[in-house]
Amino acid sequence: MEQSGDADPGFSADGTTIYSSRGFPREAPGLGSHTERRLYSFSSDAWCPGKPEIDLSLPSAPDCVEGVPKGSPDGASVLLFRACGGEPRAGVTLTDAAGSYRLWIADGFGPDWNPAVKSSGRLLSESRRDALGGVDEGP
């Protein structure tokens, strides 16, 4: 089983929020020996007892593997890797800063807000615009 605890930190554009992939000492159902990992956010202020942490996992799918979060340049969204047993796709996924939804963007691992050319010659942002139904909500 993979290591549990916080990993893969990402930051909001203004540096005030840290997004983290928190592993738990249990397997994610349907994903073999992968550790359940949830998306968390917390302030970048110094740690103190009782410091608030927010579980941004979807209540309807709490036992997934979510990691490598990257805050968007405008602070409104987070890109992450997501895989859930029973879901047909795993890969780069978009959510808002509150974690209220998940939108699959592309296969693969290692989400990034920097434009990247896919083998088809299209930019990742073009693929995201297509997935959003023609609405481009990001850089």
C-alpha cells in the first residue's frame, strides 16, 4: 500500500491557500493497492493546534485517489489528478476552489495550467474548452 499523509502540495495564485493530497491508511475501493487520497485545503499560515482544514472531496465519491492539485492563476479553480473505482475515466480533472464538482478534462497524470501541445497538435486549453461545451473558463 502507498504511503499515507499529506503529499503533492499545490498553492493558490496568491499563496494564501495550500491544496494537498491527503492519503489514508486504507485502499481505495476498486483501485487495487492504491491508497485512498482526498483533496484538502488549508491556510498557508503557520501551523497551530486546531488550524482549520477543509476536505474538498465529493461526499458522493469520498474514496477516490485525488492528487497533484494545482491552483488556477485566477484562484477560482483547481486542476488535479483523479481516479475512482467504478468511474470510467481517470485523469486530469477540474474543480472549483470549494471542491463542489469534478469535471474530467483529459487522460493523463500531472495537471498543469501551462499550455501544452497534445500529440494531436491541439492545446490542452482547447481540449478543456471543448469539454466545457465551447466555454473557455481559464487560461
